[in-house]
Amino acid sequence: MNDHSPPGGLPWRRRYSLVGGLVAAVFVSWSYLDGRSAMSLTAVFFAGLVVGAVAKRRHGTATGVGVRTGLVGGLPILWVLFDVLAFATGLSGPTWFVGAGWLMALGGVATVGLLGFGLSALLGGAGAKVGAALTTSDPPSPTATNE
């Protein structure tokens, strides 16, 4: 259970999380671009599932990969937050109205960001736990056949 990184490379936990999270981020982005105003984080759960299973199979533990996968997979949430801020730039009216609108927009961005990334991390962690539970940590024996 060596957690040392190769020379000039990332540790295996970060590599697995980055790859799984980026794949999930593509599907999360696609769900948002699909024309609906909703963003599905289902891909984050399934990426966590795969990353957890692979990590448990290769290294005997899936600790630390699920939440990281969820955080990387949830990066498209930033897109929604920027959309809210872009909407806030269009506010017009009295100064007090624009100021109150900006305060509400910033509060909403902070709240939605925390909830979105928190949910994404939770889904990635849950997926990794399920994936680790579905696999064994023993590597296949060299005499095993695929028949």
C-alpha cells in the first residue's frame, strides 16, 4: 500500500480522483447543456463507484478517492454560479435595489456553491464506498483464467 508518487507525478489517490472526476464533469456539463435548467450529479456517483472499485482492487483501500472525485466532478457547478452572477450584472434601478440584489446574488452563490459541492462530494464518497464494497482487495492470481 505504497502511497508514494512516481517521480514528477501525482500520488495514485489524486490520479484516480482526477481522472474519475474529469470524466464525471464531462457528463455533468452535458446534463446542464442538454437544455434543461437542472444539473444532474448522477455521473459523480458512478464515477466514484468506478474509482472506489479500482482503488480497492489495486491498492486495497478506497480511502480518500471518493470525496476528491466528487469535488472534481462537481466543477461544472461553477458554471451555474457564474450564470447567477451574470444575471446580477443586468440589475437596474435605484442604488439600494441594485445593492440589495447584489447582496442576495452573492449570498445565493455562496449557498448554492456550498450545497452543490457538498452534495457532489457526498455522492462521490458514497459511490466510492459502494464500489469498494462490491470488490475484493486481492489481486487476481497469476494462474487465474478468464474462462
